[in-house]
Amino acid sequence: MVNFIVGYLIIINLLAYIFIWLLSETDYIKLKDGIIDTIIIILTILGGFVGLLVASKLLNYKSDEKIFKKTIPFIIFVEVIIIIYAWYSISKW
């Protein structure tokens, strides 16, 4: 089970990094900003926030915008709270 979770997180973070790279360095993806922000939020919820944050800092992709300053940190905070609660509930048994 742990191998599956680690593999999933590695793959989703690589996909998030590649998505930001495609947006910043190439012209392959031509979408509206609202759709791109929605995809970024979905990738963050799925666990790809490390890849998104690293790519946005390394590639200087919109790292000053609201989505990277407020929305993604809030989602990370909520996910950490959920993980801590689940860990506490499981270890209590």
C-alpha cells in the first residue's frame, strides 16, 4: 500500500511539473487562464502541490499570482489537517 501511495505521488508531481513546464516554456497548451487555474487546483488537490510549487519557482511561472500565494497554501493546509486526523484516527485503534 505504501509503495502505491509513493508511486502515485511521484507520478502526479511529475505530471504537475511537466504541466507547468509546458505552460511556461512552450506554446503547446493554449487555454484560457480560468481553465489553467482550474487544472492547477485539481492537480494540487490530487497531491501534486510539490511539483507545482517547485516548477513555478524554478520556471518563474506566475509565482506572484493569487493562486500560488493563497489558494495552493490553503489547499495544502487542509490536506495536512485531513492527513493528521486520519493518522490519529487509525493509530487510535
